[in-house]
Amino acid sequence: MGESSSNSGDLHVAIVGAGIGGLACAIACRRANPPLRVTVFERAPELLTIGAGIHIPPNACRVVTRFGLLEKLKQAGGYEVQDFTLRRYQNGQILVEKPLKGRVEAEYGAQWIGDYQNVLLDEAVLSGAHIMTNAEVTGVQSASDGPQTVLLKDGRSISTDVVIGADGLWSGVREIVLERPFAPAETGDLAYRGTFTRDQLKAFNNERIDKLLEQSNIQVWLGPGKHAVFYPLRNHTEYNLVLIVADDLPSGVRTSQGSLEELAANFEGWDPILSDVISCLKSALKWKLLHFEELDQWTKGVIALLGDASHPTLPYQGQGAAMAVEDGAILGLLLTKLQNAGLPLNQNEKNARLASLFRLYENLRKERTKVNVEGAVHTRHYYHLSDGDEQRNRDRELSELPGKRWKGSCSFNWGDAQYQQSLLGFDVLADAEKKFDEWVAGVQEPVSKSAL
Ligand SMILES: Cc1cc2nc3c(=O)[nH]c(=O)nc-3n(C[C@H](O)[C@H](O)[C@H](O)COP(=O)(O)OP(=O)(O)OC[C@H]3O[C@@H](n4cnc5c(N)ncnc54)[C@H](O)[C@@H]3O)c2cc1C
């Protein structure tokens, strides 16, 4: 796991948090030639599976493909998702089946893959990032005329050039950036999450469950104020069930063990196959779902935030981790290009140049991630419609989408071709390269473009 400093460039990047976003940033920084020096601080005593059950939609798949990881993902059990099926809650009737396999690659330039497993973690380690576990960051001492100092709970301190706060929903680095406490807001929803092995579900000897198991689909049942999501993991050897209901956890309680009776009661009167699947659960964790609309400030000097630290979202567009991967990859790309362009030797000027680069990063990311947070709230509205006119209009619009070959407009973002194109098809790395070149041309002391 050692970091090789002999083949590393000058820039030392400290990343707080070894979640999906922090690891994507670490990989992107290590792909530089020469690689940046990267230290990832993770407070957990060990890194268990990171990214199991988290889908990789085409916008994130484009990034991991650029990292050269698509084949590794498939070898680790990542499969290409076939379809995205929306069903009516009462009887499981298919409202619409959106084809993903083949179509998304043609339309958005990348595939839709099942889950990350530990591929990002393995790659970050292999690439030479130094990952420290049991390393809780408690503060950062900033100096405009010197390096930054990352302070750890156990008293250690580490000197670095930049600090990336990839420390998730309850980010402490966010409070350093904002210089005040800032907690995410309750959304009013909570998620029960449970997993099954294939054998557990097979043992049920239920024809309809068996049929469900053969599909490489994301299945979503839409009902008044609630929805249910079911999909395979690890090449169909495991399955994930996520059930969304109104939040009844006391304020301040983030997770708790859910009661299976209460859970089953929540979905009484829904598609019997869903009740059958729920009855196979041995336990289900309850998660309060939190988000915020927009954070004014993502950076302070040479400290920047990414992922859930800066834009936590309801998970209803399946984009939380994907946006964190985009953030991390862009930060790595920008820092790499700046290092290759040559940084000023004077520490004050170096910090000023890095701070300006981080403002460019913030500008690149804010609008896109805000659109995603709002899109997830919009999706909640359409997923959770009560029976009535609006629900019937939604179902009619959905049923017309295959006839329009998924090309037209739709009131519900999920079916709107333009919305989906900008979410899944936009090449954020190509855009960041272009904006970096414009930024270089505009900075006070222009850097030689031939060096880039
Ligand atoms: C029910 C549910 C379903 C979801 N489904 C999807 C999905 O299908 N697709 C999708 O894209 N997203 C999904 N998400 C969202 C996704 O899980 C998150 O957006 C994503 O994991 C955020 O990654 P991150 O790297 O920003 O933060 P995290 O994964 O939270 O990582 C933060 C890391 O920082 C560490 N840390 C925190 N504080 C410190 C400190 N002081 N010092 C050192 N280390 C620290 C933590 O231990 C952690 O390892 C879902 C979320 C939920 C709740």
C-alpha cells in the first residue's frame, strides 16, 4: 500500500474520506504522469466493501472506463443492466420497460453497470495512493504562505499542499470551509435496505420470484408516498431491496434496525410478489434520507469539498455516487494539468494559483450537481403520486415512451430525452479540459500552454 515518492510529482494531495468520491479522486491524481502524491485519511479501522449495491450509470461508467477499470468491474461481478422497469404498486403491472443494454452505450457513450464492489479501492491501492485507516481528521491548519497541516485525532499531523473533503454527508471539512456548523436537512423520507443471496430467494420456490431473479433489471414499484426498488448484485448471486417510506425516525436519529412486521405492514396491499420478497428478509436497516438544496461555498483557499460533503441528494436518480465520481475525477484532472503546467515556486503564489483552480472546479460542478439534487426531488413527486388524474397522466406518458423510441419530451425527467442526455451523456472530463485551457489563458501569469 506504500506510496512511491520517487516517481511522484511535487504536489501532495490529502483526501479526507475513502468513500467512492475520495477513491475516484485518488485514482485520478495517481494517473498523472508523474503521479501526484496522494494520502487518503479514513477514520474507519478497516475498509470493508465500498460500493456494493451502488449502480454505475453511463456518466460514471464513462469516468471509470477512462480509468481503465471497465473490464475489472465486469470480472468482479459487475454486469450490464438490461432494462429499467417501472411497475404499478398494487399488482406489479409493468408501466414501462426502458431498455438500457446496448441503447445507453449508443446514446450516451458508456454502459450501465451493476455495482462497484471493491474495484475503486483496489485500484487506488494499486496505483500507489497511501491509504491510512484509523486516521480521523479533526482539523486543518491553513496558511496562505505555507503548506497546509492535516490534524488527526491521535495527535499526528501531516503537511500537504491541498486538502479534499470527501468525508460524506456529515462532513467536518465542510464546517472548516464554511467556518460554521452546517447539517443536512431531513427530506421526510427514509429507506429500508436489505440484501439476499440468490439461494435464499430460490429456496422460496416461488415461480414469480424465480422469474424476477432471471432478469438483469432495475425494478421499481411506484405507489402513493412510497416506492420499492429491487436489483441484482455481483453477477446475480445477491439481490438488493430498497424500500422508501415516510420518515418516522426521531429527529437526529440517522439509522436504526427496522422492525420486519412494521415494514411488511407498510407494503400491505402491494404486488404480492413484493410481499413475498419482503417476507424473505432477515433484517432491514432504516436510513433517514437527508440532503440540502445548494451549498454556497465548496472551497476555501486550497481546501475543496466533493461528493456527499457538498451535494447530498435523495437517491432517486441513482446519481449520488456517480456525481461524487465525476467530482473526484475532475479534481484529479485539474490538479494534474496544473502540476504539468508548472506551479509557481513562491508559496504564496502557489497557494493563490491552487485556490483559483479550486474556484474553477466549484464553478464546473455546482450547477450540474444542483440539477441532480432537484431532479431527485422531482422524481420523488412522480414516483410517489397518489392514485388520480396526475398519476393516470404519468402512466399514459410513460406508456407512450417506447413508441417515441425514447427520443421525445416527457413531463417526468425519467422519460425526458433531453434531460437524460444531459445527465448521462455529458462528457464532464472533456468539458473540464476545455475550461482548464480557458482558465489558463485567463490567469494573471499565463502558464505556457505547450507545457500542458
Ligand atoms: C438508500 C440509499 C441508496 C443509494 N443508492 C445509490 C445508487 O444506486 N447510486 C448512487 O450513485 N448513489 C446512491 N446512493 C448515494 C451514495 O451512497 C452516496 O452519494 C455516495 O456513497 C457518496 O460518496 P462519498 O464518497 O461522497 O461519501 P461516503 O461514501 O459517505 O464516504 C465518506 C467517507 O469519509 C469517511 N470520513 C468521514 N469523516 C471522516 C473524518 N473526519 N476523517 C477521516 N475519514 C472520515 C467515512 O468513514 C467514509 O468512509 C444511495 C444512498 C442511500 C442512502
